[in-house]
Amino acid sequence: RTMALSAAMFFAGSAITSVAGGYAVLMAGQLVAGVACGFGLVVAPVYIAEMAPAASRGFLSSIPEVCSIRSCSCNLSY
């Protein structure tokens, strides 16, 4: 259910952004999408940790965190 809620928030944020007629609606859509992104970054490692086999649980759980840090460092380098 939690992953579905995050996906629904992503959808709602992109839908609001795509039909925005003004700046305030555009920013509201970006806010919803940003909250969904943060929500997904918290939920995804927990879901992976619960579903992964014990032998590879730590490695698989760390992949979303490494990708998140890598993308932030790439954005800061410009």
C-alpha cells in the first residue's frame, strides 16, 4: 500500500504540473512530486530489505541510497 501511495503521489504531481495554468499551480504540482520523491526514497530501501534474500539484503538495500547520493553530487558539480 505504501508503494502504491507513493506512485499515486508521483502521478498526481506530474498531472498537476502538466495542466498548470499559472505559477502557483505549477509550484503546487512540483511540491506534490517532491514529497512523493522523498517518500519513495524512504520506502524503497525498506521494501527491498524486506523482499531480498538474506545473503544480498545489505547490498541491495544500499543501492537506492548510493544512487541518491550520486545524483546529488552530480547536480552540485555544475
